Amino acid sequence: MITRMNASNRKGITRKGFLAAMGFSTAGLCAGCSLEQPSAPSNANKGAGQNSGGANEITFALDYTPNTNHTGIYVAQEKGYFDEAGLKVTIQQPPADGADALIGAGGAQMGVTYQDYIANSLSSSNPLPYTAVAAIIQHNLSGIMSREEDHIVRPRDLNDRTYATWNLPVEQATIRSVMESDGGNPSTLKMVPYEVDDEVSGLKTKMFDAVWVYEQWAVQNARVQNFAYNYFAFATIDQNFDYYTPERIQLLGMKEWSYLISMSSHNRYQVLKKLFQPETPAVIVSRGLVVPEEMLKAARECKIAILTSRTATSRLSGELSSYLDSRLAERTSVHGVLMDIYGMGVLIQGDSGIGKSETGLELVKRGHRLVADDRVDIYAKDEMTLWGEPAEILKHLLEIRGVGIIDVMSLYGASAVKDSSQVQLAVYLENYDTDKVFDRLGNNAEELEISGVSIPRIRIPVKTGRNISVVIEAAAMNYRSKEMGFDATRLFEERLTKLIERNEMKND
């Protein structure tokens, strides 16, 4: 469960009180949820307030269609627990972009979402302003559902079957892992996109043979429809599924460490032996906590790396997620020059020989920084941000026809280069042609899409006598000015409209 930062913070509203009303234990609060509650209302709390009766109003967003996961919420409402706590709670189903976006935008103060969504959001370059406060489900309740007639009762029975996938790497890795561990052959499993709202309907129409479901929703739905199904839970295959995913880096914080320390030495060793799987990349112990001897022994036997950090668990988790997202993101190589101009990444493209590298050199001489020449490796850091970096072999190098390859860092110093940069603006250089129509007012919006992220692109005609580097500088500053709300094109249009209106009044 998540809550918006600085939202629902009316006097008298506390997360403890809200969770207590819902029947949650305060011991279920997540680590890293030490956000202080201000006593005064915030200006951002447009959706929270007090009604005339003095009750504090809260909008609570669900993660999905109401199901058994939400029982405690509706019971609290039905029994009047919210009223007793002085709360007026409105339960709302999520919009198309989910409860996360709704809460982040201030449309709701609390809600339910998924752990992977929270991790991705909080680790992005523009994290949503919310925090995790509690877990409403304490165990893994997912598994594989299929038609009873197909006799799929264990992972190896998925051989030569069709599986509806969500296209999540962790999901697919888990399916392959459990099949292989059970003696199955994952290569024979055909994965098709999950394109239904009702898993039972997909099985009935034989769109697929098996699907990953949540027992409290899909299995209950099958029972209501009297659909003959088979279901096996991941937790029954291996109890470790109830607690962690072995393919991921395991991060142990204060709560996990305290749990291990409370065990006897023998039990601690046995638990850690089950925890350390061959596919586990590494185990990280945060907060500078002392690594138990049993953990070191189990790690040596299982050949698992143990890493330590003095960083707090929540911060370390966010930094790790951000780093891995960047390093593991798919790269797209484009031909061009990436420059850092006034702190903004500008991608210069154009036909071969038009003068991209020469323009980059001129910009370096004018005090700007080279990121990459000739080949720029670009990846999506998140849904809205592109990041560019040079190929390792071309780092800090610039190729000028007639001169050859020059080392910009050696010639102009460390201040003339940059290892990577956000790509915010694209400039395309093309030969001037009197038959071509070029944008003269700046209102002909054009975009360049790379890795699913779009950035604005402008076209600059190249002609003898034009100082292209100065023009690109002006384009970069003009783009920044627009981002700050100062649009010269709009100002010109407003002046033109006023002039036309004045002339029309004179003519009348």
C-alpha cells in the first residue's frame, strides 16, 4: 500500500490510525517509511480535507477490480471503523494508467499497487511523490492455472504448451526456472502475449493453455463460473517463492538481519543455504551490518558473492535499481554528434560530409563539451528520458576530414568532454535548397523517436556563410526558454493577433 507524500496530512490523520481502522498491524509498516507527518495542511492536498462534520476526507485508490485482496478495506467501511477514526474514505478504482499515477498526481492520498511498480517509480530519475507504508498480502498467492482436461498439474507438464506471458523478464525467467527444476524443457514452451481481461475466458476459448494468475482473483473467478481448472501455486513448489525471487540481487536490511540474528546458529545456516541459489547474482548487506559467520560459510559453499554497504536499505535499493535500469537497457546506435550545450544534450545529425564533426569542434572551441562523435549509443533511462554515451573505442575522440582523428581531451582539457548526457534536443543539418520550405516561425513541431521516447527535432539548412555552431547554440537556448515558459513564437503570434484586432477596429 502506498501514500502520497504530504497528502492526507490533515491534523488528526495518521497512517497508523488509517491502517488500524483497516485492520492492519502497525508492525506491517515498511522500512523506509519514516516520513514525518506535518501537523498543518499542505497546499498540494487538493483531494483531502475536512467536511462540515469534521471528518477527514481521504480518497483511496485500488490497484485493480475489487477482489478478496481488498476485503479489509471494505469491511472497515461496512463496520464503520473509518467513521470511528474520524475518517471519510472514498474507495476509487484506478484509471487506465494505474493507482500510482493517480496518487502521484494528487488525485488520491492512499492506495494499493505492486512492489515492482513501486521499485521502478522510486528508482527513476523523476520518482513519483509517494512512499510505501504497508503490505496487505503477507505471502505469495500466485501460481499457474490451466484447463483440467489438459492435466497440467506441475511445471514440467508445461512442455509443448502455450503460455500467456506479461512479457516481464522476471516472470519469464521464473517460468523457465521452475520448469527446468522440475525436469521440464523450457525451450518447448510457446509464449504468447497476454491479451485478455478474464483468464477463464482465455482458457475456455483456448487462446492459451496456461497462465500466471493470482489465486484470490482468477481461481475464485473460475469457481464462480463452474470452470474445471487445474492450479498449482509457486509456494507449494518451493517455499522460497513465498519470500523472494532467486534471479534477483538479494538485499538484506535491518529487518532481515534482525530476523536472522534471532535464529539459532544451525537454523540460520540452513535458511541461508536455501536462500543462496545458483542463479542468485549476489547478496548485499546494507547499513554496515555485521555479516553472520553462517552467511559467509553458506556463501562460500554456494559460490555466492557477499557485498556490504553502509547506505540505508531504501536508498541503496533505489540506487541499485536506477543503475541496473541504465546498464541493462537496450542500446540504439545512431549516426551523429552528441554535445553538451549549456548543460543540455543536443544530438546533431545530418547526411555524411555535411559538417557535423566540424560543427562539434567549433562548439568545443566555444566552451561546450563533446559527449560522442560519429556513433552515439542511446538508451531510454525511463519512459520520458533518453540518455546518450559514446562507444568505448571512440570516447573523447573526434574525426575531422583532412586532419584525421583528434583527442579532444588532450587538446582542450577535461572540461571539453563529458562521458554521458541526457538527449533533450535533436538538430538535423541539411543542404540548403531553394525548392525546400524550412520552418521560419518555429511553430512546425517535429519529433524524433528513439527507444519509444520522443524528443523535439529542428532542421537547420546549411549554406556558405552561415555559422551553424552559433545557430545551434541559439536553438538550444530557445528550447530551454520554451521549457521555462518563454516562447518567442507564441509572443509573436500574440502581438500579430493584437495588431490585426487594432487594424480591424480602425477600419470599422
